[in-house]
Amino acid sequence: MPLTLKDLDAMSIEQAQALSFEERDALLDLVIADGRSEATEQVSYRTGLYCDYFEEDLTRMIKLRAVRVLCRGTTSSGFDGVVVGDTDEEQYRAAFRHIQTSLHAAGTGFHRVVTLVVFLTDMDNWPLFNHVYRDFIPNPPCRAVIGTTGLAQKSISIELVECVAFKVAP
């Protein structure tokens, strides 16, 4: 039977850290889900796009040997400096794939992202951005999307400025 947060809370740090990687990894998903919160009971048009706040339960995180993963700012530009994609949608997808590569290399994924800050050069593309976002983000993190007049290269339409996720240390 899978462990619950109640089980984790009843354990000492030593007992929790003695669990298998797989057990700690499964519990981390529960801890992250439990930390995502809404400020009110009101249903909003933004449901599923982001949560209002995230409570990082340090006691639980320490018990699981959870590690915070901070990704660098990422655009649709490849490592060679060439912009990937001819349309805004292609650029949005490229930027998310670049962050996905970083998250995967760190041993985590979009399902464990708790904070995401994005710059867009065209806020008229808000619905398009949200469409692409939903393809990558399964669990709503705290999120900010900010309109800007330009990025490092004029042809870039998006930058994922900050991405914070968690993983379990081996």
C-alpha cells in the first residue's frame, strides 16, 4: 500500500530518509500537491493555469531529501543562438522544450514545477500561450506572465525567466 502524508508526518527524519528512493519520490508528489493552494474558494477563469501560492513544507522536504531545482532563463533560441521556430507558437513550444531538457537533466519534470515566470513580447497572444502552456504543465504552479517590449534578440517572442521545481536526492 502506498505511503500517505500522514505516514510521512509520523516518521522521524531518519525513518523517512531510510525509505527507498521510489517511496520518497512518490511522497514528494504528494507533498508538492499538498503545498499548492488557492487564496479563496471562488472558481476563476484561470483554473488549471496556476495556483495562488505554494507552501514549501521544509520538514517534509528534509524528510524526503528533496532538492530545489532552479532553471536558468530560457528562450526559444538554441545553444547556437539561432531562434527555433518561425511562429510564436513554435517559439513557445521550443522554449518549453528547452526548459524540459534542463528539468530532465536535473532529474525532475514539469509535474514538479512550483514557480514559473514568463516574459512575452506580445500579450495579444495570451490565449495561444495558455494553449501551449497547458500542453506542458500538468499541475498548476505559481505563475506570472509579464508583457515586455523586447528580449535579448529582437526575433524572440518568449523567455521563461524563472522555473523552480523539486526532486528527490538519491
